[in-house]
Amino acid sequence: MENKEQQRFPKWERYLSIHEAGHALLAYLWGASFIEIGIADENRTIVFSGGNEHNDCKAACLHSLWHGDELTPDPKAMLSILIAGAAAESVYTGQSIDHLMTKTAKSDSKEISKALEKIQKKACGMPDHSEWMYLRSLSLCKSIVSIYWKDIEALADLVEQKRMTSHPEIINFFESRESLKEARIYQLIDTIDRGEAA
């Protein structure tokens, strides 16, 4: 028999927590200064710390990623974090990332399109620069999600228990994972580029 706390929330599918854990992992590896994950209540509302409210959604991962004084994320960082939710969900469901971008990752897809437009504008006329950057980030995401799949599943378990997983809880989780103790994103990129990682 369910208790009252369990009855307050709909039983969202596990793919939601897997998806948001994918975003959180890449945000952590890129050095985000803030990460929180929330799963919505029965009214499709999430109240994050500080009262930040998201409506008409099932789940969300908030993160802040700044590099230097520019307050502009590295394009690979920005894209790989946006792609990571669908990449993790793809592993879990067996559906292609392209398919998920038209279904459960529509908001990510919109943000990716906006990011690619900005990247192309800064490319100074280089043809297909944004497409190259997208494919590069997609490849990076797939590899990292594969390498850290057990960490994504474990974080998804925590998210399902907590429903609103705060920044300290997420950071404590990642810092407690033996597999992530020595993880450095640029070393991972170099390793993946050399073909030493799947």
C-alpha cells in the first residue's frame, strides 16, 4: 500500500531520471558551478531551491556553466550538456537520439538549434562549422555516457527517491563515485579522439 507521500506524485517513467542524470553528468564534468534536478509533481510543476519554479514539464536539470570572465560556455560544453539527456535516454530505451530529439527531448532540441545558430554566426563564414561542432559534441556525449553509464543509473536512482535533488546532494554524489574521482573532461576528449575509449 502506498503512503501519502507516494500518492502525491505521479509515477513518471524512469527515462526521465535517466535523461536528467545524463545532463547532470556532463554539466559536472564540464565544471558547472550549480546543478539541480527536479521531477515534477502531479501539477507538472517543479520548485527548485530558492523558489525557482518550472511549470508544464515532467523533469528538468538546472545548471550554470561559466568559463572565465566572458560568462560564455565552451561551445562543446554547451552542446554536449544539451545532447547528454537524449544520449543517456537513448542507451536506456534503445531509441535513436535523433528520434528522441523529436519526442521527449524537444526542448533540448530547440536549445541546440539556438546554440548552433550562434556558433555558425561566430564561424566567420566557415561552411558547415555548426554541423561539425554538433557531430563532434554528439560523439563526445555518446562516449562519455557509455563510459559512465553506471554513474548515470545510480544518479537516476537518487533522483527518483528525492524528486528534487539539490546542488549539494548532486555534488556529494559525484564526488563519492570512485569512477569519477580522476575524471577530467579535456583528458576524456583527448582519449576519445585517440580512439582509446568506446
